[in-house]
Amino acid sequence: MSRHLLAVPAAAVLAWSLAACGGSAPAAAPTTSESASVEQEETVAEPAGFELTTENLGDIATAMLAAKTYDTTMVTDVGGASMTAQGQARVTDAGNELTMTMSSAQMAAPMEMRIVGGQMYINMGELTGGLFWQLDPTDTSNPLAASLSQTTGATATDSFAEILPALVSVTKSGAPEQIDGVSAQPYDVVVDTSKMAGVSAEQFASAAAAGVEVPKELTYTYWVGADKLPRKLVMDMMGSHMEMTLSNWGGPVTIEAPPADQVTAAPVM
């Protein structure tokens, strides 16, 4: 899982799709949730009120921090494999907290992930003995935990900072649509993959080193309301497709660590 999934700006789509193309993440074919989202989106005549540009893209991170919480769903499609996910998140300037359940035909059972208080908990059914593995990203003796060191501290601001240097253009893409009760304007955002910063740059470099042909530029689309909050993200890259929705901004969320009797230390890998 990329750290960007936690902050869920547009960079989330880049990182998850890249991981899926490299074979390290489950993928997803279009499902009924996509059909439902299509039905939810009605073209509306009124303008969104806030126009996104290359200069003010960072305003979205500020709006996310102010709203604090949201619900999310995700559908991915990579190579005929399928994955759907749903959950809730809390955005803070110190890091983000998350609870998410993921499922696919390739999984023996749904996987549940929670990130609370800087710790990650993962329950993969029989693979984890029906318990949650607890992973401390500061434990450098465990390679698995160390690989997640960037995950639990991800923030909306951090993730946007990684794509801002790579921005090529931001343009409107069609008419506003009604999503989650808000008129949201779709925008095509083009980034130069060679100019990505931070962990995003490392991920693209790793993919290239593994033989994945990373395109010079990527275009992804996301829908933003007048409140500057993202409502939907869509991206197609190297045969993969992702669609993520973000709703109920500022609403109540339940994000808690599992009970102690359901937690066990993760094995060293």
C-alpha cells in the first residue's frame, strides 16, 4: 500500500496504479460500484465556483485538513483482476488515520487495514490467523515494518508537495457533475513523471528499474467542488484503471485500534 492512499489526493491514484502494474497490488475490473457512481453523477449547468489551476492545487490540501474526515470507496482494474475497497479516514497535519476493507476474487478473504496512532494493523483472515498483525514503522529490525515507515506519517500536504513540482497543466474536462450532493468540476491534471518528488519519485524509479515502462507524462482526472474538496479521482495508466470517490467530508468516522486480544505482532519478513 502506498502512503498516498492515506492522504488521498490525486497522487493516490498514481501510486496505487503503479504498484498494481508492477504486480504487487490486487487489481480490479469495473464493478457494480462503478455503475452506481455513474448513476450518482448528473451533469449540471451551474459552474463549480472554484477554478483549479496549477497555482492553487495546494489549496485542496488545506481544505482537506480543515474538513478532517471523509468516507471513501475505490475500484481498480488491472489485467483482469479485481479489487474493491471502502473505508473512512481522518486527515491531520501530523499524519492520517484510516480504516479500510479490501476484497477481490483473488483474495481468500477480505483484508482489513487500520492505521491509528502511527501504527498499522492488518487482518488477512487465515493468513494472519484471524488476528491483526501490528506493524510499527519505527522498528528498523523488521524489513516489513521498515518498508511502511513512510505510510503512517503521510499527510495531505506532503502528498501534494510531491506532485506540485511535476505539474504540466490543469484544465477543465467537461461540465460540472453532481457528486455527493455537490456540484463538482472535473479537471485533467497532467504531470511529468521525471519531476515527481519524494516517495513518488522513488516509486517511479523503482518501477523503471524493475522493467516497468513508466510514461513520460500522466493524465488523471479529479472532481473538485466549490469548497475545494476532491469528490472523485479517476486514472488510467499502462492498462490499469482506478476510480476513487471521497464523500461525507467532515462527517463522523469510527477509526479505532483493534482490541488487544485481536492483535499479534507481525512476523519479521
